[in-house]
Amino acid sequence: MAENPPSNRPDDSENNDENPKDPFSEMFGALFGGAGGFDPKNLPAGLGEAMGMGNNPDAMAQMMKQAQAMMAAMSQGGSGPVNWKMATDTARQSIAGEDPSISATRASAIANAAQLADLWLDAATALEGDGSTCRALSRAEWVEKTMPVWKSLTEPVAESVGKAITAALTEQIPEQMRPMIGGAQGMLQSLGGTMFGMQLGTAVGGLAKDVLGATDIGLPLAGSTPALVPTNLAAFGEGLEVPEQEILLFAALRECAHVRLFNRVPWLRSTLIGAIEAYARGIHIDMSRIEDAVRDIDPMNPESMQSLMGEGLFMPQRTPAQDAALEKLELVLALVEGWVDEVVAAAAVNLPSAVPLRETIRRRRASGGPAENAFASLVGLELRPRRLREAAALWAHLLDERGIEGRDAVWDHPDLMPTGEDLQDPAGFTPRRQLAEASMDDIDAALSKLLSGGFDAPEADDSADADGVEGDDRPEGDGTAGGEPQGK
């Protein structure tokens, strides 16, 4: 029996389980009008030139092949500006093989160190602890625990970047491709979310190999309980010539102090997140940078695209409004780190290596590391307290001036918080607040008078009598209301 010739019908391949559809080819086929899947040889006239490939269908095929894995990830990542599955998977893959399990002995040592740290902190701050147990996290656990906070931190930025890029591409895409851009926007957004997820996962994975705990970058990344990463603590202690127990105790003091601050100052976290969101709202993209960089991409070399993204190509150019948001973010981070620095120094006064450890941490936080720099390159944000020493000096001054209770009471309301001027002139903090409070008292008095109707009634003129005669026109010493002698 003769075999039937192969069918050229477009639906044959779709019904063949042994020859599943190529999602990337299918997508391009839908975008470019192909009926039986995408064939790079059937590019519309002029499209190859518009994409910078000339008439080289092999180059397009190579790009398709390299993008298939990314498209598969896109299909599993769901909607949104960031492919969070890709971000988590990338972060975990980056630490695979470098994440030893935590023994029960190590976990117990961390919990005991945190208990002692809480006792010492009770004497150094008016902010109380909640008695929660400090957890020991592996690097992979740190990634999983912190990913929800990374979502709140970076999703506004990613969303703004995605909208900006899509809008810019719509305006600047070559004439030959404009009829297709409407159908491609969803694909571009998914592609952008996947690429952003890969970059974010790489940055978070780098941080997972560097951070000492859940608050090491000045934010409560793992919820409201303290947590330390023992593998990173061991790496941090190498070369310091400081006993391991002292390093553990000092790290526990810092972690527990951070957690106390964020738990007892409920507006603090929202203020930091709000500054990041304000920054994200003003994002715009410098398309000239993108155009210049894209010209250098070699479609046959996938590393060229990877290196392009690694250079922060899509990092936005800052606006004045964003500079103001970042200035606020930097100030609050400095105040947080400065307060923790001072409180921990007081609590660790009997720890032999407290002074050198304090200086090491100060330098570490002020300069950041490769992982923090990668995060900054990705979203344009530097989560480091450049003014840590100035902030620490301010809190030390307030301690001398007001005592522990008075110093910590400054955290009661965001309106009481120090400003950049206060960091430069700590001694002027209290006089400036007293002046501001006096001005507010005047405003309150005026407002109270307005609400009571005091501004509606004419003020009595003590120098005029009932007949409207000015007091200055009266004869002096006659004792009469109208100048007439008494008795007449």
C-alpha cells in the first residue's frame, strides 16, 4: 500500500503530538500573518532591514531558537510587569551548590544569641521587643522569604519601565512595523516582564550570598521577625580576626534592633515604600541610548543581548521629582541605620570587639557590594545610607540632650523626623522644632478664633466712646464721658 504523501495543510502540524507547536514561531506567525507557522524566509519586505538584520533569515531563525526558552518561561509566569516565577527560579539557580543546610546546633546558637541581644537592647532603647525567636535561614530560604517584599519594591518600577518602553517603541518603531505593533504589545510586555524577572532574580541571588540577615539593607525583607543567614555570617567573619560568637552576637543585635524599630514605628515601612513608588511614577526612558546600543547587537551572539541588559540599558534617566523622592529615601534609610548604629553600640558596650565590628559594618553599608550595585543598576535605586555617620551623630546628640525616652520619641510621628538640615546641624534640631511648634501654636490660635466666629465680630476700639468721639480729643482730667464738667 502506497503511503500517502505528506500533507501541506497548516493544521496537520497542530494535530501532531510528536511535533508540538513552537510557541515563538506561532507568535510570529500570528503577528506577521503566517498561516502555517512562522518561516523567517517569509519576512515582510523591508522588515529585516528595519530590525537591523538585512535580508538574513538565518539570523532571525537563530534569534527564535535562543528565545524559545524565554518564551516558555513567559507562558508560565502569568501576567504582570515582572515574571516572578522566573525571578525566583533565577535567584535559586544562582545559589545552587553554594547553600549548605543549617544544622540544629547552628539554629539553636542563633536563637540563643538573639535572646541575649534582646536583653541588652532593653537597656539601650525605649522601643520594646516582641519576644519572637530569631530564625536561621539558608540562602534559598532567604530568597523565598524576601521575594514578596522585592515584589512590592520593584513592581512599581518595572511597571513604569514597561509602559515607558512600550510607549516609546510605539512612537519610534520603523514605519514598516507600525501596523504590527498593536498585536505585539502584549508580547512585548510579557517579554519585558520575563527579562526583568531574570535580572531581578540574578540581583536577589547575589544578595542572598551576601546579606547577614533579613534587615541587612535597611528594610524588613522577611516579615516582622528577626532572621540571620549563618552561611553568610561565616563568610563575613573570614579574615576579621574576631571570635565567631562575637560576630554572631553583634549581627543579632543589629537584626533585633532593626526589627524593633520597624515593628514599633508602623509608618516607617510605608514611608520607604512610598518614596520608591514616587520614584517609579516619574520613570521615562532615554530611547536614544537604546537605539545606539541595539545597533551593536549581534543576532548570532546571544551574549551580546545578555551583556546589553547587564549594562543597565533600560535604567531610567532621573527627573527632578525622582531626585526628590530618592533624597527622601536616602534620608530615611540614613536615619534608620544611624539609629540602629547608635543603639547597638550602646547595647554592645561590653562586647570586646564591638568597636571594630561597628566600623566594619559602617563601611560595608555605606559602600555597598556587587549585589547591591546590581540591584541599583536594575531599578535605578541605591538602598544604602550614604549619610549614616551624620545620622548616628544626630541620634547621639539627641540621647545626650533628651535621654533614651526622648530620643526614641522622635519616631512617634513622621512630622517629627529630622531633616537633611538636622543631619548637618544636630545641635539646631531642638531650637528649630521649638520655633516650628511656636508657629503652629499661632496657627492653631487663629484657626480656633476663626471657627468660633471671632473674625466675624468687629473688634472694640478702646479709644473711642459710645458717641464716636476719639479719646485723644477729650479734655484731660475732667472725668466726663463727653468733656462736660460733672454736675451740670
